[in-house]
Amino acid sequence: MGLRTQNLALPEGAGALIQSLIHERTGMFFDNGKRDLLLDKLSPLVIERGFTSYLDYYYLLKYDASAHVEWQNVMNALSVQETYFWREFDQVRALVQTLLPQSQAKKNSPVRIWSAACATGEEPLTIAMALNEAGWFERASIEIVASDASSKAIERAVGGVYRERAFRNLPAKLRDRYFVPEGSGSRIRSDLHSRIKWSVVNLMEEDQVAPLAVADFIFCRNVFIYFSESAIGRAVRSFARFIKPPGYLFVGAAESLLRVTSDFTLTEVDDAFVYLKRERAL
């Protein structure tokens, strides 16, 4: 445990209570081997509230009328914002080259793409760059919506300025085309940035998920690795309930839904794996 954590009282059972509550509300699962990590991440928040015990903080999160404000602080403290442009690009390529043309051939209606765990915005901007490179914004009406559970991450995404680490996989010609230097970072071109609508969404709250999940394509990549199977199942059921048929769901390369859902079936498109909403028999 960190020094700050050692200075806070942890009554017997309090750690398990906090762990369970965090899991219920956020989906993030810190199993017994990672409980100390969870407490370390929360310790600054406990101290800022003037508490000397984790149990007091638990009662605040569980019962206080102002807890919704504190829960956003919790989300910001726990969220992992490690991402970069052009990450796992095979799925984006499959969207642009194959799935989007198929969709437009069947119905000439507006297309919605939702980046459901967008962190600081690199994923939806990657999608927007790829669509623009292929000329899709001139040929179809496309809406890109992006969300994350962390308000701090969304603030950075709205700011649109990125540091060098974000560009480690982006082809140099695309960086030159879509970014301009600003201070110690680079700013995304405003005409591309403005195509994305940003919001803060907790994937465990179906009332927040529902308006955005009415989409043709949902990207929810590299967030389920922090969730329990039950939490993944809850999120995926919400996606399945609202996604537009046929409905495609993209998850990270290290993630599998095979044990947690019967709503989607795994399929391969252009050497990329994607989940297709399963049609139910009448």
C-alpha cells in the first residue's frame, strides 16, 4: 500500500464493501489481488473529503445526496487513459472499406458510429480521419458520437491537443495533414474535430447508454479488460437492446464476448474480428 493509504483507517470488511460498490456502479473489477491498488487510487479523494477512514468514504458514495458529484471524481481517479491514434486499425479499415459500403447499399440513411469508451479521443478521431481519407463524408451522412466515463478524459478530448505518445502509430503524412503544432503538442484540425459529439457516459447506466447506443456501429475497445464478466454482460445487453440492425460491435483484440453474451455472434471481416447482432427467431 502507498503511504497515504497507510494513514487512513480501513476497518475490517470496509475494503470489500468499497470494492463491491465500485464494481456495481462502474463495472470495474478490482479482484482481491488488486484491492490495494484500488484503495491507493481512492486515497487522495478520501483525504480531500477530510475523512480519516475509508468507511466514511464508502458511506458518502453509498448514501449521500451529493454522491453523484463524488462518483465523477471516482471515475476520473480510476480511469486508464492509455491510448493512441491508429490503434488496432484493422477494425477501422473493415468499417471503412467493407461494412460501411454494405450498409449504404442496403439503406441510404444517416449512419451513426459510437465510440463508447473513447478516453481522450484518439479512437473517434482515427475513425474520422479514415472516413475522410476514403471520401465518406462527401458521400454519406455520418454522425460520430464519442463518450467516456471520465469527465477529465472528455475535457482533454474536447480540447483536441495531443502529446507525442499519441502519435506513435499514426502515419506521418496523416499527422501532417490533420494536425498543427501547438505548444508542446499538436492540435487536431477543427473541421475534423467538429464532426464528433462528445459526452460523459457510464456504461453501467442504461439510461445514459440508450441515447447513444441507437447506432449502426459501436466501438467499445480496451475497456472490458477492466470489467468483470457480469459487468461486461450488463453493458453488452444494453448495446444489443438499442443498436440498429444488423448492428456491429467492435471490442479490443484482447477481449472476448463469447462467454458473456448470446446477443452477438463473432464474425470476421477483412481479417478483422467483429461482433454482429444476432437475429432472433420470431
